Amino acid sequence: MPQIAIIEDDRPTSDQLRGWVLAARPGLTVHQWFTRDEAEAALAREHYDLVVLDIELGRERHAGVALINAINKRGAGTPVLVVSAMPATLYRSIMKALDAWDYLQKTA
């Protein structure tokens, strides 16, 4: 069964993302992580078929960048979809350079 990781510190947003994923593909397994530490531990022990993450987690403004680097270091080719309120004009090219699959800007 494919596994999806949603890494988002705002619980309502995380739940909404989870709902959208499950509405599109009801049989998927979706794990939700709310902090960088939780996410790093999960990424080290689990294989995910897709990771959806925010750049800013709590007070860590660029936690998502560190997580993308950790994902890339594993070399599994896991697609990463970044969903963040950070300005797309600035961050989209940075995320592409980090090999993120795409960058979607959410409303603040």
C-alpha cells in the first residue's frame, strides 16, 4: 500500500491536506508529522511514496529545506510537494534546485 507523509505544523491545514489525499485515493496510508524532529525520525525509518511538506515548521523557518536534503540523501527518489505560505516567486526556484517535485503557495 502506498504511503504518503504530510509534514505540516498547522493541524487544520495538515488535516485538510490529508482529507484531499484520501478523497482522491481512499486506500492510501497517510502519516502526519507536525515537527521537524518527528518528520526526520519517520523519514529515516519509513519509505514514503510521496512527501507533502511545509517549509516553515514552528519556529524553524527553513526546516522543510533540511527535510528535503535528508530525503535526497537517502537517494530513493521520493517526490516532494512543497505547500507553503512563503512567497512562490522566491522559493519555487529554490525548491526546484533542491529537486522538489513542485511548489504550491498557500494563502497566509
